[in-house]
Amino acid sequence: MDRLALEFISSLGMPPVQHVELAARMGIGKIGFAPSPIAANPHGYPAWDLRTDAALLRDTKAALSANNVAVSLGEGFLILPGLEIADAAPIMDLMAELGAPMVNCIVMEQDRPRAFDQFALYAQMAAARGMLAALEYMPMMWPINVHEAADFVAESGETNARVLIDAMHFYRGGSQTADLARVDPALIGYVQICDVPMPASASALGPDYGMEARDNRLAPGEGDLPLDEFLAALPRGITIGLELPMAAKAEAGMGPEERLVPAIAATRALLS
């Protein structure tokens, strides 16, 4: 089974039909999707939004079918102070229509009781549409590491709730590969991979962490992460999403395939 997926920010704002076709040309049959771009746009792609453009949504569904590509993860969900996750129902409907088996959210609400309530509702919304509900944690806010994220998901009591582990956030948050052995493998739902320079502790994180995560990561083998150990410690068969925005390389004139093909080869070598 081919476990590799191409996450949507790896193509730096490329419109969705082209993102599907790009993945297919590079031999990838799974992609992550969001309703609209969030990364840098060095190629100057036109703005797009699947929530408001019915024709684009139809074309995207047709491209998925024609290219034998499936959506592996639906993005675009945030649990934030003052906002209600129930208002994200249209995005949830969109991801279900695109066939996503799982949706992903980031919890930025630091009022813990409210965060739990909102996450539980998010998971219930996903379950009602036949999807798993993933929580992606980051080392700048609670839950700050894989153990806190796993506890959060388990304590939610929602049977479709899972943890999404991003290699950058995992190691930059101070975790070590051995920490994965203490996480219930049934709670790990999805993994995203890239490489980054280290240090590996949360205390070393700077204010530009979010920009680095969204716009500039390194291909496997170009940084300091022990990705071979990381992948070997994960549940077998789990989807591995290549989350690899490389805006600096794009600004230097490299096209999407020139950037991504070597990274895909490096990732497949790690998975073999």
C-alpha cells in the first residue's frame, strides 16, 4: 500500500485542480486539501476558495476522479477564542463531499474546558459525516507535545478522535523518538513529514516559527530530524503526508516538480 500523500501547502497556493494533477504526475495518489490557501504564494497563483466557487468544486471533484487521486485529509479547522466550531459546518460538508476520510484541527483556545467542549463538538460533526477527527498540536501552545495531545484526544471521549503528528512539531517541541512508544498507537491517525534544522526544545522557538512551518521547510535528509527512526516507530500502514512548503526555493526560480520530485524520492526511500 502506498502510504504517501502530498499536503496542500506543499504546492504553495496552487489552485486545486492543478494540485491534483501535480500529485498524479509525480505518482502520488493521495492529497491533503483545504478550502483556500494559507501558505506563501511566490508563483502568483490566482486566489481561490472552494467554499464559494461551485464550478471550481465540480472541476476539483472531476480532476480527483480523472487522475485517480483521493483526498486523505481535510484541513482548515481552528478552535479559537470567541469563535464557534459549529460555524465550520460548511467546511466539514465540503471535505465530506470531496471524500476526505479525516479532518484536522488546531486548538488555539487555551481555556481548557472550552477547548474540550469545542473539540468534542468538532469530532461529533466529523462523525456525523463519516469522518475521523484529528487534532494537530504545535509546540507554542497547549497541548504542547504528543503526550498532551494524546491525553486531550483520549479525554475527549470521542471514539473517532485521533492525533495528527507533524515531524517538525514533534521534535521542535522537545519530544524524542522513544516518546512514541508511550502513545497508544490506536490514537495516532495521521502523520506529516518534512525536515528542519534543530534545536529541538520549545524554549528555542522564535516568533517566526509559524511562518517557517507554513512557508519554508526542508526536504527529508536536508535537516537534522531522525526521520528513519521516526517512521519506524509509527503504526504500520498509517498515511504519511509530505508537508513541504519551500517558498525560498520557489522564489529562487524552482518550479513545483523541481522542488518536490527529489523530496518525494527521499521520502519513499525512507518508507521502503
